Amino acid sequence: MNTPVFPFVFHDQEIRVVSRDGEAWFPGTDTARILGYADPDKAIRSHCKAAEILKPAELAGLGLVAKSPRGLVLIPERDVYRLVMKSKLPAAEAFEEMVVSKVLPTIRRTGSFGVGERPDLSCVIAMAEAAILASQNAVKVLTPKAQAYHRLTCMDGLHTLTDAAKLCGQTRNQFLSKLEAVGWIFRSGGTGRWQGKADKIKAGFLMHKYHETRDVDGHLKERSQVVVTDRGVAKLRLILSRLETIMLEGDAA
């Protein structure tokens, strides 16, 4: 039995997403081209970390047809997000909105972008699977100090608040103030370390990474650090863009 293939249209161009072991995979070249990359192959090499080249026989088993005897490059959902975040295409924002708020929920609910919700080809439509990457386990043989360093640096698909601020075009202080204002992070009693709101963690936008440090007496203590997932960065770019628009409209009034 062939794996389900879900076709979608973005700017009048069809792109077909396939499910492999419960994970959504996309044709890399088509996805990069749709997101405005002049050299899709270079974009995949530069930004995608898990791209795979499947031969025609493998593609046939997934219900896909290769346009070249060399096969087809497929990328997982987390690499789609990496292409989105690096894209300079103005429509990439609409792409992100469809990913987070419409296309994926529909696929999860019905197994496809259903007939009852057939997309309007004049609209900006896209597809991608959300990326929720778990933090890597610490190497057990490391010393506590090296182990803590290892945990802090295993950030594939995760971003510190400072790095997430840069990805969203904000200074760290601006970014933290806005995240607190929109209900993403908080401080117990208004002081202390930032913590992620439970609903944002459950939605896959934020995570807590844990590491060990020594206090002044030399005792090991576990500390948490709130980090932002790729999916969270994509969502925040939309939220902050809307806030900026609202503020500009208010100034104009």
C-alpha cells in the first residue's frame, strides 16, 4: 500500500508532501524554489541538515515520481522551517501562517487537506509540518562541569532567548518585554529566571533545557533555561510583525 501523498498549491504551483514513519517530508527543490531561492540546490546544502536523496524505486513506494533518474531530494519538516526562516520572499510570512494555523491542523484532524476545506488557488497556501525537536541527552561519561556545558550547547532546532531575538529582528530586552506582554514567558514574583508559559510549551513553541551548576559551596544544583523551538520562532515572527503593524497604525492615527 502506498504511503499517503498530500498535494498542496502555493502560487499556482503544486507541491506534494508525503508521510514517512509518521513524519511529513517535502520535495526539497520545489519547496526551496517556492520560497524564492534562485538556486534551490545551494539553499538545501546551506540550510537543510537532514535532506535525503531517494532513488526512483524508493519514491515509487511512497507514491512519488522522480523527474530525474538520479531521484528526488526530500527534506523533513524541520528543514522546511529552516528554509522559511532564511527566505527573503515577502510571501514567506503567509507561508508560515498557513503552516501553523490552518494546513497542519487540518491534516492532523482529517489525514488530508480535506474536500470541505479545499484551498482557494488565489490565496497563498503552503504546507509543512511543525518542528518540535527534543534536546539531546547528556553524555554520561562527562564530568558534571563538561556535562552542563554539553547540555547548554546541544541546541539543534532550539534557540536561546538572545538568539531567538536576533532571528526576529529584535534586541534582547525588546524581545523579552514583548514575550512577557503577549503571555509567552514570566518570572515568578516578577524576579528571577524567565520561565515559559505552560500552554506555549504544550503547543511546542517553547521548551525548558536543564543543566547543572555549582553554588558557592560547591554543591550541584539543577537550573532551567527557557528556549524557543523553530516552530516558536516562526510563530513569534508573525506575532511581532502584527504588533509592529498595530503600533504603526496607532502612530499614524
